[in-house]
Amino acid sequence: MNFLSHFYFDRQNDNTETVLGIVLPDLIKNAWKDVNLYPLKERHLFIGDVKLLSILEGWERHLGVDAVFHSSSFFREQTAGLKQLLLPFLGDSPVKPFFLAHIGLELLLDHLLIEDKLVSTGRFYELLTTADRETAATFLRKCGVTDTAGFFAFLNGFISSRYLLSYQKLENITYALNRICMRLWMTPFNADQLEKLTTALGTFKEQIKPVYRNIFTEISTYLEKGTA
């Protein structure tokens, strides 16, 4: 799941460190694609500090949500459905159809949450802005990250750009997908393919709009059981 879909489950949570924690795994991957952190294997390093434990709790929720999402019938069926819409025009594109369908589905879920006013993008950025930076730096150092300044430079840019606000428009989802694919392939799509990608995303959006909330209900039930 993408940033706002993860935030959905803590959209009423005022604990800024927990909210930071629920998106921190993806922030790390966006800042440094080759860095892998495993704080849950070193839980003892965070004991005794409430704020550090809040970040760790958010991190754990992130992994739990992704595990349920990626193993769900919703994920399997909808990525397969989107893939079928993509295949006819991908042609000689180097992009793997399943990869594109996977990321496309996740970004469309963020788009639908914004469109249906189920999350506040402004509040999401506000909570990230007010999270304790020193606590976050300590958390990262305990995970083995030495370049905390580099991470916060990325985080500040992520917050100031308010990039997720652009997900309100489908053509910006296409732009985001193209940028993601350009990290792996020099020229992922031609102009015609980009236009057809936007059309396919619009068609698929209408297909999942009546049912997409089901996956959020399923994951919410999982989280409630986990905290019962």
C-alpha cells in the first residue's frame, strides 16, 4: 500500500511518532532504494523510550498492513484485472505488466481515498511535520543509519512538495507511475503508451470504486484483532 492508504488506518491518531512510523519504511525506500532496516529484530534497543516505541509500533503496523494486503484475494484479483487492461498497449515497453499493475493499484487506492474524502492529505503532512525529529534520528541511528541528515533532507523535500496532493488527478497517477518506472528503466513508455495508461487507469478506477473499501475494512478488522 502507498502512503495515504497506510495513513487511513491511523487517520484519527494524534501520536505523531506512530504516524511517522507507519510510513517510515516507504520513506526509507524512497530516500535510499538499497537500504534495508529490520528494527523489529532489535526491539530491545527501543525499550524505555515511549516515543521510540511509538515509531516502532507504527513500523510494525506498516508491515502487518502490507502483509494482509498482498496476501488478500482483493490484491490478487485486482492486479490481475488491471494487468489485462495494460497488456494490449504495453507492446515493447520494458516494464513488467505485474509490476505496473501492482503499483498502479496502490496509487489508485490513494486517489480514491482522496476523492471520497476518507483521508486528509493536509493532516497527513501536518502530523509528519510535527513528529519529533530527534526521536526519529535516534530511531534511525539505532537501526544502523549513519546519514540521518540525508534522510531529513529527503523528508523535508517530501513534506514541502506536498506531492500526494497531485494524486487527485488521474494524469498525475500516470506521471507518478512513469517516474517510478524510470528508476528501473531509462525509457519505460512512449507518449502514446502514457496516454493509454491514463485511459486504462480511468477504466479500472470505475471498476474498483464500488468495492475498494472492502480491503480497508478487511485490514481494519485484522488490526483490531491484533490490538484486542
